[in-house]
Amino acid sequence: MNTSENIVPASQMFAWEMAHASPVNGANGRCRTPFGIFSKETAYIGTLIETVSSGDKIVSLRMSDPTGICVVNIDPRAEQLFEIAKELDIPSFVYVYGTIRTRMSGKAPAAEISATVIKPVSRNARNSWILETAKDAAGRLSRGEEEEREEYRSHLINAVSSAKPAEKKQVISDEEVLSIIESLYEGKRAQRDKVLEAMQERGMTKQQAVETIARLMEEGECYAPKPDFIKLA
């Protein structure tokens, strides 16, 4: 991690992998994903896209990274975290350190973070976290099943693209990109390749198009409901 911003080191994983986590029996709170076993504590950086309140207190944060959505829970008794959370901008980059808690989501287990530290961070800190987490995840891909490997690899490519500077100035606006996505809906989602092709027809390079989509996902404007598809948030 980028310790220059006083971020506590811990195991790291993207939202997609966290969503596939399950508890390890008798392992003191650790969790298992298709690609490895993690300690019960984790460090996460994402984009804050929504806060959820109970009464007058914020009890959870919905955050996104280029691979999906992560839920961060705040103990209502943690006054300091509540004070920090209510000052956060939406959207903004936020660092969270906490304990992974598994729960049932439908019929499958999923993981959330119970926060002990919350703090706003810079884009550079977010980019460093993405690149380090992607590098670590790429080294573990061989442990999963082929279908899961391919799905996660696609997410990792998008994540790394979002953390790199664009080749040159964007030639179409974010609003136009979102309009393109919506115009290409087949049912309730658009094919990613068709969206990228349409963006290139409007003057973007392929790399610019890929990085723009990754950034819009990071900012919570759209997401990938399935590999190779895009849907507006």
C-alpha cells in the first residue's frame, strides 16, 4: 500500500472476489474465495456512491471499484466513524480498513466489510491500490475454475485500465457515453464490445474507450452485470 498516506497494510481484494467469499470453518474469521484464503481483516479503496442511514446516523456505505459493488458497514456506536462518514463527498475515493463479515445473499454467501477505519484518499492512492490488488489477484488466478478465471481476468483488465492515464483528451463527453450504452440495450443491458465499437466510431481510440468505461464503472455510473455486458447504474 501507499504508506505515505498512513494506510494500514492488510490483505486486499476487489469487490468481485469479495462477493464470491465464504467463511473458512475454524479459521478464526478468515474467508475463502475461488482464488485463495484471506485474513479476516482487509484494506479496500473504492468510490463512494451511496450512504445508507438509520435514523440520523449513517450505518453503511455503498462503494464501487471497477469489478463491482462493496458494502461497508458502520457500527452506530462508532461516533468517530459516523462523523467521518457524514463529511464524505459522493462520489469520492475512500479508504476502508476493517473486518470481513460473511452473510447469505440469496442462496449464496457474500462478504461485507465492518469498518474500523474510514478516510478519504486521493486518486493516486486509489490507483496504487488497484494496481497492487490486480497484481496480487493475477498471481492467484490459476487456483480457480476456468469460467471464474476468465470472468475475473476480464474484470482485472478493466481495473488496471482505469488506473492508468488516458492516451489523450477525451473526445466525447461522459453523458454521450452513457447515452450510447443506453441506446445499445438488448433487454436490460448492452454488449460491451458494441459499446466500445460505437465509441470508436465517435472518435475515440479503443484504449480511450476501454479506460472511459472502466472509469465510469469506478464512479458508479455503470457496472458489469455479467462479463462482456454493461448496464447503467
